[in-house]
Amino acid sequence: MENEVKKTYKIGIVGGTGNEGKGLAYRWVLAGHEVIIGSRQSAKAQAAVDALSELLEGKMDRLHGMENRAAVEACEIAVITVPYSAHSATLEDLKDVLDGKIVIDVVVPLVPPKVTKAQMPSAGSAAQEAQEILGDNCNVVDAFQNISHERLMGESVGEVDCDVLVCGKGKAARQVVIGLVEDTGLKGWDAGPIENAMVVEGLTSILIGLNIQHKVHASGIRITGIPDQD
């Protein structure tokens, strides 16, 4: 409908002080969402907020910094951007406050030093691992594994030559996340159930390998052959 008001959310980014977390926060604040950058230390979270102040001048009332637990308690949708080495411990620690929420898992199970080799955990993927830890009352959705922070921070909204595959528990939850992908200026695709996350996450190792081979920093993916349905 022409006069339909766009839904906005309060989004908490766990471990959001890294490059990917700050890139997503930047895009979502521009789109009108309220974003909380979370960290184990509130001072570190506030430093990440301050780092975005020049880019988000006039919009800083929609960006906050808190400890991870407080960020999750305050948000409607939680985003996990911690390193894989901290993935399971972080989810276990926040399991009670994540209960019942859509959880966007951005984590890739990279195992240094062989980061160009896909190495999936016993659960099948980081997203499936998260779903096992959090239980059926959460809807874990995998997204943003194949987009670099350089593209989020360094290019104009709507001009990033990269698509985002979205897979996870529940079509309704996936549609919410696809909407959030589009709010970053990217094209989101429904990539099906959470079992497909192993493919999406595994692509990251391939893209890292391509970056190394071709001396670039931000290779990505595009879905072709499907007519524009807008």
C-alpha cells in the first residue's frame, strides 16, 4: 500500500564492536531502526558508538552502546557477530534473555589458520549450533555471511554489488530478516531452512580464498537468472 508505514525494530548486536557489527549498525540506523551495539564491556560498546558518530550525525539518538546482556534484554531482534571461538559460550550465557526472539546469526565457523577451507561444526553449521543451544522457542536465521564490512561501510546504500542468502527456522522469521537485509541496501534471498546454512557459511571460506588469489578484499555473490519481481 502506498501509505504503508515501514516497520522498524530495536536491534541488539551482540559483539557489535567489530567491523561487521559496526557496518550493520550503520546501515540499520540509516534505515530508521534503533540499534544497540553490545559488548562484554560497556565502555567498549560506547567507543564503537562514538566511532560512528561522524557518519551518523543527526541520527545518534537511534544508536546506543551497552553490555551484551543489557543489549539483548532491550532489543526485539538480536544479532550475533562474535568470533566463532566465542559463539557457543556467548549463546549459553545469553540463552535466557534470547528466549523467544528472532536471532540473526552472522557467525562463520572459521578455524584459523586454514580459513580458506570450509570446516563445519558437528551440528552442521554455526546457525544449527545456535538453534540447538537456544531451543525451539527461538528462531535462528543465518544471514550476512558473504558480505564484507568494507562493502557495508564504504559504498553508498543501494550500490553494493552483492546479494545475501537468508536461511533459518521459519519462513515468517526469514521474511523479517530479508526485510532487514533490504534495509541495508542489499538484495536478500530466501535460501530455505536452517539445514542450508552449512552451504551459506561454507561459501565464506571460498570467498576468502578468492580474495587472496585475486588480491581483493570484498568478493561477494550474486543470484542471477530470476526476473525482478518488484
